[in-house]
Amino acid sequence: MRLLLAEDERSLSRAIVTILKRNDYTVDAAYDGEEALECLESGNYDAAILDIMMPKTDGLTVLKTIRGRGDQIPILLLTARSEIDDKVEGLDLGANDYLSKPFATKELLARIRAMTRTQAQSSLPPLAAGNITLDRSTYELKSPVGSFRLSNREFQTLELLMTNPGHAISSERFLEKLWNGEPDTEKQVVWVYISYLKKKLHALHADVQIVVTSETEYALKRIDAERRAI
């Protein structure tokens, strides 16, 4: 999931970016409202976090501008505790939520999950393969015997496989799509998440499995009951 963070205090911005990346988000940082608008116009983001008090163009104006052109991207506003009127105005302008500074990491992550989950519920149907389903609003992987709630990166990895059943997907494609081609990311990280998913599918008695078609290619394929029982 790709996020835009618009925060002019650079030390805080770096801290938030680090937190989000450690939780499997891809993040772009903007440091003023004009830059944020340019990013939102040219980039493909799943959600945005906007500080209200920014130079050049404030966060409320950014919000009003993007809502005015019909963009319904989920928006979380960052506010100071005393900015009650700004919070109310932001919600009236179409913000999905707000978070007062200073905030706890867990609350930031929870609010991002909540607003993106709400957005997903209205637009994305569950994916199905064999006896498993992947709920794209809750990140739940389900089978008749149980369920797991996947991490963001596990979800994105399995979603890519389930939308391309039977087709080999290279590590390079995973890195490009899920890690935004970040230069320091190694191919081995893909295998880590594939390994997590293979264990969860096995625990759910799934009649599909992730197979390695070459050293760095993966595909989701149906398996029969006899093989699954071995």
C-alpha cells in the first residue's frame, strides 16, 4: 500500500516514514502543501496523511482542492491538540479522520488501517481460489477450517498471486509493485513473505499452494486432496 505523507517538520516526517516502512507501507514524503498537491496529481496513492499547518498551501486547502476535483482518496489529518475548529472544518471538507499531535505509533497505524479498510469495503470484492478467500477489506485469509489476518505485505503478495492464478510472477515484479522498486530491497525479502504465506495456506488446509517455478518465480496453483493430506 502506497501512502503520501505531507509534513513540513522534517524530523517528524523522517520518524513517521520510518514507522510506516517498518510496517510494510511504501511512503513518499512531501514538505509543503504545493508539493503534496503535485504528488497527488501525478502519483497513484492508496491514502494520504496531511499536516494541517504547512507552508505554501495548508493541509485544509489541499484537502478541499482534491475533494473538489472528485478524488476520494482516504485522508488522515494531523492536527495540534488546540485546533478544534480545524478538526471540524477538516471533517466537513471530507477528511476521513484526524490525529492530534503528539500521537502514539499504534494509534497512527490503527487509524490508517481503519480508513483504508473502509475505502476498500465499498469497492473491492473478495478474491477466491479453490477453498480459500481473501477479504480485501479486512486482509483476512479464510478457508473452511479457519482464518488468518495478514500483514500488509503478506496481503499484497497474496493478492498479486490470486489475481494472476497459474501465472508465474518474478521476484522483480513483486519488488517493483510492492516495494516500489526501492534500490536497497533484495530479492530474498520476497521469499520471506512467500514462506509466511505457504505456512498459513498449509495450516488452513488450502487446496491451492504457492509453487516455485524457477529460482525467483512464484505461482498459485490448485492441488488435489491426496497431495494436500501428505
